[in-house]
Amino acid sequence: MVALILGIIFIAFTVFAVLPTGIGLAWGSDVILFLKGCAPVLAAFVGLISILIGIADIKDKREAKKEEAEAAASQENK
């Protein structure tokens, strides 16, 4: 419940901050500038995480095939 209330408060502050002067804080241009600056860094970070997840997935598939082969071999030996 506390997280929901804090989320609403932060969203309300964000809207208030980007509203034009006289109504809000007029930080809209600063927010856009920040988003333009962090977009390439965020894209690189997401790409790196995607590569790491892909590598882990390939390793898991190899291990699963190896375990299936071992199980099939043990079935044949019985």
C-alpha cells in the first residue's frame, strides 16, 4: 500500500515538474535533454544484458541435451 501511494506521489510530482511555468516547474526541456542523453547508454545496457541472457540460454540448452543423452544411455543399459 505504501509503494502504491509513493508511486502516485512521484507520478504527480513528475507531471507537476514538466508543466509550463506558472503552473509547474517548467523542467520539460531538461527532462527531454536527459532522455536524449541517456537513450544510447540505456540501449547499450539493454543490448549487453540481452547478449548475456542469450549466452546463458545457449549453455542451458547444451546442458539439457547432455542430460537427455545421459538419461537415454542409462535407459538403454538397463
